Amino acid sequence: MQLRCSYCQTMFALSREEMLAGLQHMSAENLNYYDAHCPKCRRANRVERKRMEMFFPKWKEAIKAMTKEATQAEKETGPAKPAPAEKKPASPKPAAKKPAKKNPASSKKATGGAKKK
Ligand SMILES: [Zn+2]
């Protein structure tokens, strides 16, 4: 929805996500307005809840769909893991026997750098 800042007269738009967040917040806190912040002067412009609901009448369904998706995603990938995990098959190889191998490059060192103390 389009809004006009009452302080600096800047026109700016509220996205669906912002309206949803605002409506959800108002519903949770029992508020009748939402503070939309102007992108230019950063001041809060009050938007009436009724007005926003008129712009987004199906917001409750949208929130339901959103939370449903979120819970499904959590079930599939686990919470707090945004990166998709690469599926690595369990390796049949046992761990390396000797972790500390002698560096093959050490033989090269012997030929050079003799002047250093
Ligand atoms: Zn402004």
C-alpha cells in the first residue's frame, strides 16, 4: 500500500511482508495502528489497522500459510540452519592411521637457507 509521510511528504510503499508483520503485531498487542517508518526521515507514521486490513483483507490466511510453511521447513531441515546440508554418505574408509606424516618438502629445505642463523 502507498503511504505519504506526514512529516516530509515522501511517498513510500509498504510491502506485503511489512503489512503482514504490522497486522500480526497489532493483533498480538491489541493495537489499532501501525507505525510505518518513513524511508527518508525515519519518523513513524501511524497507519490505522482498519485501513491496512482493507488493503490486505486476507492477511490472516496469509499468516496461517506462512507459519505452516515455516513449521514444515523446520521439520525438514531443522531449526536455525539456513544452509542446506550436503548429504554425505557415511564413509566406509576408516580414519587415517598416522595423522602426523613427515613433510616431503623438508628435504628441499636442507639445500637452501644455510646462511640463516
Ligand atoms: Zn518522512
